[in-house]
Amino acid sequence: MSKVLLFSTSTCSWCRRAKRYFKERGVPFKEINIERDAGAARDIVRKTGQRGVPVIKIGSRWIVGFDKEQIDKELARKAS
């Protein structure tokens, strides 16, 4: 399985939903809180053009927002 990164903030309800979604499915992920990591915040803006969270990186694919369809698609692609 490929590496999953979840860029979040402590007050983001969609980030909490994404974390719960990964945990319920047994998907290991690393959470990066952009409130505490200004470099990561700059990186996601540079890579995605977005300032909102959650931003999820699965392998080399960036997903902006909690888009279950895209998340499942990328997880399935990386698992095979």
C-alpha cells in the first residue's frame, strides 16, 4: 500500500472525517497539521493551488477535500 499523507488543521471537521474514514478501513496514514508546520502549508499551496484542508496525498496523487470517490480510487490503484 502506498503512503498516505493527510494535511489538516485542528479545527477542520472534514479532516476529522477523513481520519475516521482511514482508521475505519485500516489505512495507515501520517497526519501533518499545517497550523504547526508552516513549510507543509506552503508546500500544499504550491502543489495544489489550494489553501483549504483536508489535502490528501496518496502516492504521488493530490486530492483536495474529503473526496471519498477519489480516495477509494487511488487506494485501489495503489493496492494492486
